[in-house]
Amino acid sequence: MTSGNFAMIPVASIIVDREGRQRRELTGIEELAASIAARGLINPITIDRNRVLIAGERRLTAIKSLGLPEVAVQFIEDLPLTERKLIELEENVRRKDLEWKDYVTSVAEIHRIQSEAHENWTAEKTAEFINMSPQHVSSVLLVNRNLDHDLVKTADKFSVARNVAMRYEERQEAAGKRDLDVILSQSLGLPASEQGEPEAAPSRPPLRAEIRHGEFQTLLPSLALPPFNFIHCDFPYGVGAGDKSGQSAAKITGSYADTPDIYFELLKQFCLLTPIIAAESAHLMFWFSMDYYDVTRKILAEAGWKTLVRPLIWHKSDNAGILPDKDRGPRQTYETALFGVRGDRKIVRAVANSFSGPTAREHHTSEKPRPMLEHFFRMFVDDTTRLLDPTAGSGNAVRVASELGADYALGVERDADFAARADANINSSSEADGTL
């Protein structure tokens, strides 16, 4: 690659081929323009002898926004298209303000171009070319292979996207190995009992039950944990129950605002996560408002959950419920949960689909009491159960699952204070029965 001379040329004379550009969205133009106005253009724009832009579109856009008539450029001699593309891409990956998805696609494109141009090109050679570690480049290529997955695409940062992509590929590899084992066994004419060894159980976490502080949407993809076969969801769904009493919704539910928008956003995030957190065969117990019955079942079905028509019912024997309202009719003194299944997982034992018992306020403002949870959990929990509660609140679901003998139970709670209370709750139980 030969570099030519530097010069000042009219801004209007530079040609930008938008169709051929790698970067589709230009961000931070105002900030860059302010920097150029204060300190000048530190790095010249790169063009060819025909004044076609090779690298520096963002800088050029900022210059135009300032109304400057001329700009400093560096001329590059006529180069093949691939060489020009490499210059642009290499410059992109070195920009600190580059969005992570643009960064990933730029590195992947460098690797693709070099692989097509050179026989036996490797990720290690790409790493050397752009002066990065081979491990990092491998992670970038992993994310790029999985950019079509919604959960990877919507990640707020590269580290989250990397962890999600890793989980996707691990699951795909495991599924492929199972399929291959079956095919090979069948080709040998082996009976079903001899068709491959059973899949090894995933390594068990060090604790039988634990609470993690964080947002489940971002925390769960970052954890290297085997999938869960029982998920208990208790998202806020009071439909503005606090309005009539004059209390703030946030106080009633803890840290989440109690609104339909929040409920459906959490439901959406949970469904996006389902492919990587839920086992192929799993149970779901999902608390909801009857106001949202049809739409909740529809959204869960789209995520692969089959729910029973008749819900589970907790009747509050102390008559606690929504305050009387002549516009709403009778006071509601019960809550409902959907019974969901993914795959072919069977219940441990049958119990009544309703429970009558008082409310509780030991650890959380909207706590689900342990006796009620224990009644329903007996359907789902045995020594193979791996429970997840993505909004743990009181921690009672984790505690009850552990007390019923679950292999592992994890609760995630976004509020630091409630997370500490939930942790104390499950640890007091564990210390009493000696499980920890």
C-alpha cells in the first residue's frame, strides 16, 4: 500500500460512495464537530486520486456540519477494491466510539476478505493483522456468526452479546451431538436402550440455592449455568392497584413500577431469553392478571410455552386484595398463575389447582407466602429440579424449592435491599436444615 502526499482540498469535491461503505450509521457527529472546531482535524481524511473517500466519513460529515470550505486529506494511490475496503475497515475497528455491532461486522469483514485472498488464513492471522489477541478475535467472530439471533442483536454491549452467542452455540453443539449419536446407533441396528450413552449431567453450581443481585435480562446471559427446568415468574401485574389507595405503585411492588408497560416489557424480555435459560423440557409457573389472560398466553405460546387453559388460583383467606371500587365490581381476593410446559416434562405429583391461605409480608411488600408456593411446587420439584426465579423479591420461591429437595435454585433480584433480604431469607432456611 503506497501513500501519497497531503493537501487541503474543497470539501465539496470529495465523493462518498454510500453503497460501498461498511458503516451505515454515523453517530456522535455533534461531539466530533465540537472537537474539530476546538482543536482542528487531527487525522486527515483518506481519499484516492479520483477524490473518492476511502476512510474518514464521520470526520467529513462533521466538517460539513461546521460549514468549513476545505479539509486536510491524505491521497492513496490507486488500489484494488479489496485493499481500499481493508483500509476503511481497519480504521473503523480502531475508533473508540464505534458501536459494538459495527465493530464486530468490521472485524468479521476483514477476516472474510483476507480469508478469500489468502489460502489457509486463520483467526490468529486476522488478530495479528489488526494487532489484537487471537482470543478476542475468536470472540468477535463467534458473535458475528450469531448476529441474527434477537437476544444477541439487542444486547446493550459486546460482553453480553458474546456470552449469549456462546450459550447458543453450546446448545446447538449439544443438540447436534445427540442427533449424531442417534443416527450412528440406528445405522448399527442397536436397540433403543443401547443407542448412545445418556447425556452427562451438567456440572452443578457450588450452592444449592442462591440469590444474585442484578437485572435478569442482562445477568442471566452472562452466567455460565446449565439451563433451568422449572421457572417461576412473578412480574408486577397489579394494573395500577395502588392508584385508588393513594400509594405509589413502586411502594406496592418494591422496585418495579406496577404498570402494564413494565409487565409486558418484562414478559417480552423473558420470552427472548427462553431459548438459552430454559431446558428443552421444562415447567413454568407464571403469575398474571386476568386482565391479561389471552395476550399473556399468546405471547408465551410464541416463545414455545404451552399453558393450561385453567389457571392455578391462590385464594387469600384473609380477604386481602384490591380495595373496593364500585366501578370495578367485587373486591378481588385471589391471584392466578399459568401452568406452562416446554417439551414433554411431566409433573412429579398432582395437587389441587387452588390454595387457600393468608398473605405474607415478612420479606417483601408483594410476597408470595411459602405455604402456598409449597403446595404448588410439589407438582414440579424433585431432586432433578433446577429452578429459576428471575424477579425473586422475597426469595420464597428459591427457599421453598430448595427445602423440597431441588438440585439447584437461583433467584435474581434487581433491588439491592430486597436482594439482601432474600439472601438472608434463604440462608436462614439453609442454616436451619444444614444444606449449606
